[in-house]
Amino acid sequence: ATPTAIMVGTGLGAKRGVFFKNAIALETSARVQVVVMDKTGTLTKGEPEVTDVITGGGTGDDELLRLAAAVERESEHPLAQAIAAHADARGLGRVRAGRFENVPGHGAVADVAGHRVAVGNRRLLEREGVGLGELGARRDEVAAGGRTAVMVAIDGVAAGVIGIADAPRETSAAAVAALHELGVEVVMLTGDNAATAQRIARRLGIDTMIAEVLPGDKAAKIAELQAGGRKVAMVGDGVNDAPALARSDLGIAIGAGTDVAIETADVVLMRSDPLDVAAALRIGRATLRKMR
Ligand code: ADP
Ligand code: MG
């Protein structure tokens, strides 16, 4: 592109809070064919809240929450913070956790009040050798509602399910529609379970959903989508997203995201509005047209 076209494009972006880090980012924006969106914190607000506390019988609601919160207080995961905050809001006393173990993409395990407590997804329970039993159906109900089901196992026995909701951002569905108008395929990529992700993807009009992806595997999924030379943009907010942002042809970070995501990306959306993804592509296209 000519220096003038690039200046104009960069200026147009800046006005809207779409920050292109360099000329290549602006040019690549014009050529994007696939946009991959991270779910949590990108398509959703990233403000998870506990909505359900389901117990298996042996343990009461408060006791389940108290133990789960003790483990999750040691974790920095947004789901963990939601559980800890909910326990505090219920006024449950805090107990200390020991031998804490964070299992990325799975959950967390720790010793609490003489019990071994595991809090996380199905994969974590499998890893701990715990079957869900009767709680399996309850877990499926939570997931079918588009909420994330976090399981709690105490001393190797499934004890409860905690449902957590994270509302979509107001403009997420409109953003998907705007990308479709540009002829772009929209993919949702998430570590969350398939049933929860499916429900949200459908609500937002997403074309393709890739769920239950471990943090270390997100970049490989981008590489698969790039097959045949397709130009793939990745939109993310989290530390986990950085390798995928780097692997993509155009990394786009949500401004409210982590420093690592913002540093890795080629474009930063200062307003944290998913609609600005389509704006970035339109500005790129306009810039490219002016070049010719
Ligand atoms: P995402 O791709 O949605 O940002 P992560 O890769 O961080 O998600 O986590 C994927 C899944 O692992 C979560 O949806 C959750 O089921 C589980 N998980 C990870 N950490 C925790 C935790 N501390 N407590 C409960 N569940 C967790
Ligand atoms: Mg995220």
C-alpha cells in the first residue's frame, strides 16, 4: 500500500479504537477469510457468575461450596474466581488449602480440611479416576443451558456440580452477522465443553465450533484452519490465546484482555467490542482498494 493509504487506514482505525500495529497488519486485514474467536472474554463478557449449586446427597450446598472455594481461591482462573466470590457472598467461612495443584485446561486439586478436593471439568475427573454417576445427568442439564458445569470431587467421589454463566457481549451476535456480510467464515475456539459451547455458538450464529481444546493446542487448531493457504485471523483476550494469536495470519486482541495477548497481537481493539473485528477488516479492504 502507498504510505498515504496506510496513513489514512491507520487514522480511520484509530478513530474507532482499532489500533493496527503496523502496515502489514492493515494489509493482512483485507485478506482475512476466516475469523476464529475465543469464547470466554471475547464473545462473552468474561464475568462468570455461579448460577447453580447441585449436590449429590452426601454433602450439603454450603459445605460443597466451602471446599470448592478453598481450592479455587488458590487459582487465577476466571471460573475459580467466580466460585470463590460466590462462597464469600454467601458468607461461608474460609478454610485453607494445601498441596494446591493447578491443571491447565482441566481445573485444580488441593487438600482442604483433611480431604482431597478436585474442582474442574470432565477431563479432570477422568484424570482423578472419578465417575460422575447420578450427577452426570445434572451436569448435562447445566451444559445444555449454555452454562459451564464445574464438577467437585471429594476424596475420589463426585460430590456436586457448580453451574457458571458468562453472558455473551451485547454485540457478539451482530459481530458474527457483520463478518458474514464480508463473506468471512466465523469459528469459535474454546477450552470449555462441547455442549456448553454448542449452545452459545448457535445463539450467536457461529459457523464452526471447536471445543474442549487444551491451552497448548489452540495454535495447532489455527494451523489446521490455515490449510490450503487460507488467511486466518484469531481474536482473543487471554494468556492462553497468545500462541494462537502468534500463529494466526492476523492476531487481534481485545483491549480489556491480558498484557500478553495485547503484546502478541497485530491489531488491538481498544473498545473491546467484537463488532470492531468487522470494522478492522473493512478498513483493511478500503486501504487495499486505495492502493490500486
Ligand atoms: P478457555 O479456552 O475457555 O479460556 P481454559 O483453557 O482456561 O478455557 O479452561 C478450559 C476448561 O477447563 C474450563 O472451561 C473449565 O472446564 C476447566 N478449568 C480450567 N481451570 C479451572 C478451574 N480453576 N476451575 C474449574 N474449572 C477449570
Ligand atoms: Mg478467553
